[in-house]
Amino acid sequence: MTSTLIIIVGLLIYVAVYFLYGRRVATNVAKLDAKAKTPAHRLYDGVDYVPTRWPVVFGHHFASIAGAGPIVGPIVGVTWGWVPAILWVWFGNAFIGAVHDFMAIVASIRYDGRSIQWVAGEVMKPRVSVIFGIFVWIAMVLIIAAFTNVVSGLFISIPSVATASIFFIIIAVLVGYLLYWKKQNLVAVTVLGLVLLIGGILLAQVLPIYLDRTAWLLALFVYILIAAALPVTILLQPRDYLNAYILIVFLAVGGVAFLIINQPLNWPGFTYFSAHTIAGQPSPFWPTVPLIIACGSLSGFHAIVGSGTTSKMLDNEMSALRIGYGGMLMEGFLSTIVITSLGVFGLQAAGVTAGQVGVAGWVPLAIAHFSEAYAMGTNQAFGMAMDFGMTFASLTVCAFALTSLDTTARLGRFAWQDILGRVVSPAGQAGGAYKFFTQRWIASLIAAGIGVYMATTDTFVALWVGFGAANQMLAAVALMASCIFSTRVLRAGRICWVTMIPAFFLWITVFSAMVWYVIVMMGVVGPLTLGFMVVMIVLSVILLIEAISALKAGPMK
């Protein structure tokens, strides 16, 4: 198998799935309406509800859902071989992830841009919203912990990426100022932003920033706290919009490069069913694969983004398909390129052989050399300088991880506010304590503080798997909520198999993996991570029972 064939097959699958399956779901299940007034128009507030052109919303949504997940997950997942990894990505994209993302946005639009956990409380029982909200909040904390680890590690291993990331933030604020305050032309501002970004990458190579891990963790904490509480137009939207172009270039250049070089994949198609993937422990491909390959295949975090920020910015319902469904497929293509580049160059560059899969500690080597693998491919295809290629690839990972960090803190704020809003009586909500703990800076501080603290107490792989478990069970529960919404509201009591089958398949898989994790990792990971896992196991059972009960209840009146 060559890199050219993998890229072509991946592209054909994604185009076919979007036009033959995605459009059918949009028409027959979601029943999108171009004339419907979206929440962004009806509830405009200038902070969260802001009608925005679909390319800008796509940039925000895609940058937020992508993060480092579709890159880091497949890097670790090739322990089982490149064939199982890429099949899980393609299968998950087509029948689980894309439907999940799209339907979460649709459900949120129909309920005033409210979160998927709030929608779950409406189509099931009110207490479900609280339980779901707790689950979401735990997931957001774990994501903050995992991605903080990724970013700080990148900043330390490749200091030029830290400089480029700081330049990127400054450029994004400038772009936001020109677009929203000065009302400048979108195309002109976009070109300016991208030119400045290229200059920033070049300049970063001669101005690296060297700090230790503690200093970077503190800096990241301050950054995500500020970014999460600011209005979306100051940093979130413009930075995510530019991020989309970075990833498009990354995908285009990488995809074409591996088409041109047509190199065979040197890494084995299949290694071991129980490779030493998770913290050096024998990890069976099923059911543990979703704990590792999350965002590149499917991700519950996407439902929180789609129903937390994206749905509040949609200018027209019809954009939900290209943003929700199309965005997930594009993320899958990113993971396809990652797996291809590693199969051709990455593991070879890292000095890892098939016989070393079972050796604890090989995973960090593979992650450290992914950027080198990408640079080697672009160098052979286009003659791109290795230093520039490595900085660009690393900035792509880092830029999306930073986006996920501040978006996650914002979504953690939403989840925290939803929970307290449900459990505190209307009379109590007038009190000072309620207002203090739901104030946007305090609510963001709580999620960010706990997440960054966890990043200091556990290893990368332990946190990544904890994030993966929360993330994938979140996807199963969000799919169940979408299934109940589409069954009881959109289809007047007729079962929506498009969402039901993947929801229950995923629940069984992830639940089994979480039980395995608690049994095998006891004494290996920190008590806070293990405690969160036990809580999520209990909550997932309760949510399953509530979902089955709601499906039996028939159509909503």
C-alpha cells in the first residue's frame, strides 16, 4: 500500500459520504429550513449570540473541534497498526462522528441555541440535564488537562512554536479589530492576516522562547482564562477563522505531497491486538480504541462546541450541514494524513520498529517526530525547508490545541452555569453566591484551574486516555439525546435509526473500555483522574436508563 492510494481512497470516501449520506440525513431527518430565523438573529446579544457568515463560523467550529486530537490520537493509535487505525477513523467519520456533530447543532438551533445537555433535559427529564451537565463539565476539565500537557510539551521541545503561537494570537486580535470594529473587507483582512502569519513563522525560527514546564503551565492558565471570558469577536472568532486556513493549507500541502511522493507505508498494517498502547499496559484494540483515537474519528466534545458556540453564530440553518457534517469529515481527512505520514516517515524517523511497540515510552518518541515526518514529505515533494516544515506542522498542532483550550474553558463555563441554573431555585438565583459562582470569570476560573492542576499531577498518556473516555462516552450520550430529539420531536415517535444504532454501539464500546481502564490502571494513574472515571461510569449508566425510558414515552406533545 502506498501513500498515494491511501490519500485517494480517503478523499473518495469522504466526498461520497457527504453527498450520498450527509445530505440525506439533512433532508429526511433534520429537515433544515432556509427560511427559519436562527437563534443568532432572534437572541442577538453581541457576546455569544452573533449572526456570522458561514466561512467564519466554519473556521471557528473546525478550529475548536480539531484541536490536537485528530493528530495526537492517531499517532498513539498506530500501535495497533495503520490499518486498524485508519479503518476506525473512516468508519467513525462516516456513520457516527459526522451524524453526531450535525444533529447536535440542529437540536441546539431548534432550542434557542441551548446546549445539548439542556436539550437532553427537555426531550427526556429535567434531571437528565443536571446529570449530563456534570458529565460535560468533567469532560471539559479532562480536556483542559490533556491539551495543556500537549501545548506545554510542544513549547518546550520546539521553542520556535511558542514564539509563533504568541505572534498568531496577536495577529488574530488585529484581524478581529479590523473586521468587527473597523468593518474592513473580509478578503483583504484575511490576506493581511495570512501574510503576517507566514512572517511570524519565519521570524519565530530566529526568536525561540525558552521556559520550563511550570512557567508554561502558568502562562497557559492565564491565557485560557482570559480568552474564555472575552467576547467571541475579540479573539475566538478571528483566531479560529485564521486557524481554518492553516489547517486547509496543512491538509492541501500534506495531501498533495503524499500523493506526489507515492511512498510505501513502512509501518506494519497490523501489529498486535493487545499492543502496549495505554501507559505500557496490554490494551485490546476493542474496546479501548476510542480511548485513544477520539477526535479524528468521533468526539463528544464536538457536540458541546456545536451546541455551545457554533449554534449561536449560525446565520442560516442550511449552513449546519457543511459546518457540522463537513467539518467532521475534514477532521477525519486530517487524521488520514497523520496516519499516512507516520506510516511512511514518522516512526522510522523516531527510530521505532515494529518490535518496539511493546516497549513503554515509545509513544512520546513518535509524537515528538510527527512534525519531522510531515516536513520530510513536503521536503521530498516540493523542496520545502525542513525547519520551516517542522515549525509549520508543529504550529498547526499547537494552534488547534490552544483553540480547544480556551473554547473548552468557555464551554466549561456554560456547563457550570447550566448545572447551577437547574439545581438552584429561581429565588436562590437572585442571591449573591449564585451570581458570584456563575459569573463568567469565576466559572471559567474553576474549570481552567482544576484542569491545569491535573496537568501537573498525571502523565500525558493517562490524561489523554481519561480525556478520551470522557469524550467518547459524551459522544454516545449526545447521540442518544439527538436520537430522542429526532424520534420524539422531528419524527413524531418513529425511531431514528441513523442516530440510535451508532449511539448504542458506541455506549457499549466506551463503557467496556472505561471499566477496563479502572481495573487495569488502578494504582497507575492519580486518584483524581481515576475518581472522575468512576463517576462517569455511574453517570453513563443512569443516562442510559433515562434514554431508554424516554424512547418508550412516545412523541412529545
